[in-house]
Amino acid sequence: MAQYLLDTNVLISMFRNKGKVRKHILEVGFPNCYVSEISIAELFYGAAKGGRK
């Protein structure tokens, strides 16, 4: 099975339930999805900044 490295934009779309991102991630399964430390840092930075649109 393929493995996926999820970008920050993909994660934000999944959290906001936009498009087909969440559905696709559920189809491939969470064990096949990975998040880089950079994306994690970007998410924490954005959350701390309160930059919700």
C-alpha cells in the first residue's frame, strides 16, 4: 500500500472538513499517513497565533 506525507495545507483542509481530503485519508487509512515535524510546527505556530479564517 502507498504511504502519504501530509502537507500542512492538506491537514488544515482535513480539520476544516473541506473537499474530499478527509474522505481520502479515511480510505487510505491513518497508519499510511505521516506528518513531518515541520508541518507539526507550522500547525502549532498557526494555532498559537490564532490565525483562524
